[in-house]
Amino acid sequence: MNPSSSPLSDATPTQVLGACPHDCPDTCSMLTTVAGGIAIKVQGNPAHPHTDGALCTKVSRYTERTYHPERLLHPLKRVGPKGAGQFERVSWDDALQDIATRLKTISSRGPQAAQAILPYSYAGTMGLIQGDGMSARFFHKLGASLLDRTICAAAGGEGLTQTLGGKVGMRVEFFAEAQLILIWGSNSIASNLHFWRYAQVAKRNGAKLICIDPRLSETADKCHEHIALLPGTDGALALALMHELITHDWLDHDYLTHYTLGWDLLRERALQWSPERAAGVCGINPEQIRALARDYGACAASRAPAAIRINYGMQRVHGGGNAVRLIASLPALIGAWRHRAGGVLLSSSSMFPVKKAALQRPDLLAGKTPRTLNMSTIGDELLRPASTAFGPAIEALIVYNSNPVAVAPESAKVVQGFAREDLFTVVLEHFQTDTADYADYILPATTQLEHWDVHSSYGHTDALLNRPAIAPLGEAKPNTQIFRELAARMGFTEPCFADDDVALCRMAYGDAVDFDELLHHGFATLKTPEAPFAQGKFPTPSGKCEFFSARLAAQGLDGLPDHVPNYEAFASSPLYPLAMISPPARNFLNSTFVNVRSLQDSEREPLLEMHATDAAARGIQSGDVVRVFNARGEYRCKAEISRRARPGVVNGLGVWWRKLGLSGTNVNQLTSQNLTDLGGGPTFYDCLVQVMADQAS
């Protein structure tokens, strides 16, 4: 197909190469079968080794989402109160002209006035083009406030960067050859399916799999062992693991000498963490720590490859950045990096040669230095008045690829901010989400089946291309086109605002990835070393695995990683004795698939998993409506007495739209806007609550 041609529309079934856009490390290559201009099936691409023909349950239902009866197909303007969800249809021209007029009025008040305008987006699509290509150009030219996109991975990403030099690690396919795999803070069956397939190969070949997670997840069920530590105590466990490796001399001294920095200092700190001390913090048996250390240390003695798969759940606590630093340090202690099947993987995203400046054009700022606001504290930011320190109050908010009213922490404040009558809000969306209910204008956006995009991955090392399989439904437009048309109405005349989507796709990697290969195969594999750190060569300032970070020390922080307790540590509050984590429901991905009927039917209703002991102490039985509450708010849902919950910890499965909850709230009514130790990330899993039976039900 010619890259600039329209999707095929004859009745002969045709398969179109695409890529899954969602916030998942797998970044699958997809095949969409189209007949008569209609997408009739979405499946995994069998020619792509990582996808291997398989998609998760969620994305397999993508046609159901694209053709959903509640899909937004026309621009809408608010006619009722904020949050009431009352809109009338308007033309694109009227909507865009009014939006541009409002933005011009705000930005014309002075040199800093445009900072009263804030973009808010995250990973509703992970595409480099529809994610933050043309939109970044628009906001840079405007001089709007910048957004620190922290809500998922900031703490872990900073922890990796300070230790390994970037979001780098072992290649995911080599987990299949490991002899020991630690799955740390990840329900891989639900959130990293294709890694799990590699882990299963290793398991069949004799590898031992150990899951470290507060919840007895579906993945933990399939592992040989499960260590159910308390939320936010992963750093303590890692330090005790180091303690045992040191005291038993299960170490690769040569690797430590030549390829690490700060070992003597880290050694001294780790020796303060006996298994007994760490077990008291983690809420587990000291023998579990000793057994874990024996398994990991045995790989040092036998030179068998040991691999660690971390995911982002465990870094959503106060000490999340330090915990990732400690876990990412472990492979260097036993020389695991010597093997292509050894090391650690949290994210591979720094390995992609994305031409970010070419796509986003920060030069359009033309010397302006707008403030940066943290998306994880949007509740506070929307309620903050103008001041010398803060700058202008936020007057306009453009939301795309995100649903902050549902997904941002401490949502009572988020709702209060979005409900401001003086806040002008534009939302680009597929559906009338919780956030869209508060919009002044809703602009209908295309889905992945209807636009061009190019993708990197944070779970493997293949670049992918997405072709449009069908024409846009109704009057939906790609994000890129919406921002192009807004730019024209703002009077932005720079040639870069005329770049079409195919040109942007070619620009994303430049000459670093063969675009013709992407067009032909749908993917292209990066040329990366099989064992990238076998002889050091980390992308750190020293070229070594940095146990001690001079960069952090220069900021006045501890250069060594340490266990940082939760803000709301377990057993620290008599009013709120239970720790709560809010992992995603298996059939949802953040809030994206919540309204897909078949997936919603599978999840049934918002649930709180409770251990039998905690439920019995409160007279709660499965199916009861319960009040989950703390000082920030209250959430009503159904309780389920479940073996998946450990004593003292409840699992509020998310993220349901608020409007689908029993009382118009969801689990983020309870989470806080406290930030992580590194990276300024959210602390969703650092949350104490009380649970009581709802007497009114």
C-alpha cells in the first residue's frame, strides 16, 4: 500500500498491519481484518516474534471498543452544569474557533499569561505521533505550562537512571533461558502476557519462578513460591537479600571490583539489614528471605543465569525510587549481567533512538521558560490561586489521552478543580468519560484502527508502525489533525504545523530505523547487544553500575539507596489499620476498557478483596457492600473474601470510572497526592484505610 493512500474499502477481506497503542510493556504487532471498510477482527501478528500471534483479552475486543454504541462521533459543547454530562452537537469549525479564541484571550494578557493554559495527557496511546508529537509543538509555540508526566513510571525510571544510567536492561526474550526468575511487583499474566510466555518456557526447562507481591496474583499462583510482603517494603527485602549474599560470600568479586561504583558503602549499609530486621518490616518470615538469598546466591556459585522482572506497581510508594535502585543493584552483586539471560528488566524505553526534539520541537519555545506542573498533583494545582511563587492560576486545561478525574490521586480534589466554572476545559476523547463530563468542549478522536502512528516499547526492543485500517468513524479526527487545525486558528504559521502523519512517522526515528522495513513488516528490531553490561559499559557517568550516585548527592539527597518507609506505614494509625493497594482489574487497563461491555461483564462490579481474618473481625461477608474510608474520603463497593489478599492488606481493584461506582466514586477517592522519593511520582499503593460494613445497604 502507498503510505499516503486511504484504507482499503472493497468487500474483499484485507489484513492491515498495526500496533497495540496501550500502556503495556508488550507493544504487540496487530493484524486487523477489514471487509467493506469495516474492521471485523483484530488479532496478534504471528510474524512478530514477541507477539507470536497472541493478543490479550482486552485488545482482542478492540473492534467492540471501536464500534461501541457510545463512541463519540461529533464535537460537543457543554449546555449544563460542570459534571452533569449535558452537551449539544456543534460543528468542528465552531468548536475550534471558540477554543482558539479562548486560548488567544488568555495568552494575550502578558508574556507569562500563556502559562495559565495547561496540557494534560498520558498514555491513552503510547504512540509517538498521536501521543505527543503535534500537540507538543502546539503547546511549545503557545508557551503553555509544561506537564511533568509522572503518573505511572517516574520513580522507577529515576531509580533505574541513577543506578544503570537509563531505562535499560536485559532483553526480554532471554528470560526464556534463565534458571531463576524473580517476578517482583508484577502480575505478568494480566499485565505482561508475552513476558509470561518466555517465563513459561524457562519454567518448562527447569527454571524456578518466585513472585514477590503483596497480592496472591494470578501470576503468583503459577510460580513455585510467593513472598507476600507488605506494600512499600521491597527496599528492605532487597537490602536483606544483599546482607545474606555478603555474609555467605555469594558474590562475584571481580564484577564488583571492575564494573560497579560505591560497593564498600552499599556493603556497609546492607550489613545493617539482617533477615530478622527486614522480616519485621516486610511482614514475612525471616526464613523466606534466607531461602530467596540461597536461590539467588546459588546462581553466583554455579554461574547460572538469574533474571529479575520488575514492574511499576512496587514503585508507587514513598520509597519507590530507592526500592528500584536497590533491586536494580542486585544483578551486579552476583555477576548476573555476564549472561544474556541474567540481569534485570523494568523498562527498555531508553534503548530506542527516538528523535524527540524533531517530533516535539522545543525550539518553538523561542527562549520562553514555562513552569512545569506535576500531573500527579493536578487536584492541588487546579485549586491553587495565582501567586508569585506559583504563577497564574490555571484557567484552561486541554486533556487528551487521559482520564484524570478517574485515574489521578485524591480524586475529590480533582473533581473540585474540574468543577470550577471559571476553568475552560477541552477534552479529546473516544467516550464520555468521567473527565469528559466536566468539559466545555469534547472533541471526538480517532482510535488506533483509524490513524497512523509509530511506537517504541518499554518491554522489548522492536519499533512498530501502525497503519490506519479503516476510515475515521463519524467526524472523529486524529489528535495530530486536531492540533494542526487549532494551530491554524491560533495563527501559527511555522511549516512544522503542516507536517502530515506519515511525515511525522518517518521523522520519529530518522535514519536509526529503516522506515521501509516498518512499512513492509510492521516492526523493526533494534540492533542491541545480547549481554549489554557483561563488561560494564553502563550508560552512567562512570560507565559502571552506580550503587552510589554522585548526581543524587549533589542534590542534597542520599547517594546510596536505602529503605524509605511509606508515608502511611502499616500499623502506624489506629484509625486506619489496613493497607490498601489498587492493582488493575485483570480485564481493564487503567480506565481504558471499563465501558467495553464484555470486559465489564467479566469484572462484574467494583470489588475490594479482603483476607478472611480482616473480614471476620468486621463482620463482613463476601457480597456485602462496604465503606472503605480514610481522612481523604470514602468509597463504597462490594467486598470479596479472597485468598488473594494477605492479612492487613486490602486490594481495591481498579480503575473503574467513578460514574460506574455504587456512589459515584472509585478507589482514587482514598489515594493521596504525596509524591515518591525520586522522580515525583504518585504513591497510589501507600495508603491506609479502614473498612466497615455499610449499614445502609
